[in-house]
Amino acid sequence: MPEADPRAHARHAQDMALLVAAAREVGEIALRYAAKGAQSWEKPDGQGPVTEADLAVDAALHAALGAARPDYGWLSEERPDDPVRLGHERVFIIDPIDGTRAFMKGDQAWAHSLAVAEGGRVTAAVVFLPAMDKLYAAARGQGATLNGAAIRATTTSSLTGARLLAAKPNYAPENWSGPVPDVSRHYRPSLAYRLSLVAEGRFDAMMTLRPSWEWDIAAGSLIVEEAGATACDRSGGPLVFNRDRPLLDGVIAASVGLQDQILSRLAPDAPRDPLPPLRD
């Protein structure tokens, strides 16, 4: 549904255009590192790997987007969290490289995930996969595109046989009330890409039952919603962004009917993974 305020509508479109330009620029940086091989190391407290490419992309985005929108807050995977963002009306939510392990292995399914959130809702978003030249974009109320062409999610409402993007642990029997659903199982390493693939209509749904950082989800959640599907947490609650602790209780994205089918089959008392450690 289009925004009632034409000024907001225009601002969201302008923010999306800014994110598109920034994503294209940092895509060149990441591809250069991918070609020569980027140094990598493990973050403390089991937070996973990081490469010099992640940091270079983060620095370039922080400089370019910060200069263009100095009044926006900032939340990024690769930068210490500053609670000052909570006082900003609008905030950038950034994952410089979503799918760092795939990037390190030389795979193509890694992405830059860039979003703007306002009042807890994402209003502009880009997911860009430079190695595949796939750029997904959306502005609230204005639809979603892939490389400039409109995209639409499927309207599948039957869980049986649905094409579901999810990691293997999601199919553990303890997560389900009754038998594990008979679905067509698929996987991609980047959560942002999984959401975008649902928006594109190549898959019917994506799911992760693990706690997920906002920067992995923000951009893809708007793209999938603007493509006609919907996204919620593992309990069916809304996705609210720019939280004090920027962590979501899993994500389920699909058509409304299929999402309801998934939620109705999940075990309400399924075990939760422990929360990731807080970052400094």
C-alpha cells in the first residue's frame, strides 16, 4: 500500500537510490578483495569470521552514507554498537558482507545488505550480490525489483511440497508439533539472499529459528514484503528494528497463507538457541 504522505514516499525512494549507488560502489571493493584473497580471522566470543574485505566495505559505507545522511544513526555488524542510534529518527542498518564464510570459500552467494529504518520499520532496502550481479531493491509502498525489473513472491499456501530455504537444524523434530513437514529443502548461506529469493518467487518460503541480528534481516524483510509476501519472527510477531539489543527471534518469510501453515506446525515449546554474546 502506498505511503499516505508523498514527502515520506519521496524520501524513501531517495534513500533507496542512495543505497543502490553505495552498494554498487562497495561491490567493486569486495570483488577486488575476492580476486586477490582477503585475510581473515575469528572474532572474539565465537562471533564467527571476519575478513579485511568486511572492514573495508564497512568503512566505505560509513563514510559515503554518513556524509549523505549525517542525521541518520548507524548499526553495522562490523562496527561497535553506539546507543546514540536509539535517539535518531532514522538509522542505517548494514551488513557489509552477509555470508562471510561463502566469501572466504570463493562462492558467489554473499551479499551487501543495506537498509534504512524509521520508527522500527524498514523504509528503504538493497541486497546486492556483486559476484552474481544481482541487485534487489525496495522502498516502502513502492514495490520490489531485481536489477530494475519488478519481482513478485509466490502465493503458495500449501506447506506440503513448498520450496523452503532453511538450514538443516530447522528440520529437527523437536521444532515441530507432529511430523516434520514434507517440503522441498533448499539452502543459501546469506539470510539476506534467502529473503530476496523468496521475494523473487524462486522459492516459496525461508525460515530460520535461531536468534538473528537485525543487519542480516532488515533489508531482505522489506524486499520480501514489497514483493507481496510477509515476514515475522518465529512466534508470528512483527519484525521491529533498531532495538536496544538488535536481535530478532528468528524469521519466517512467505505468503500469508504459507506463513500461517508454518507457524501452526511449529512446536510452541521448541527449544531456543542461546543468545549470541553482546558486542562491545
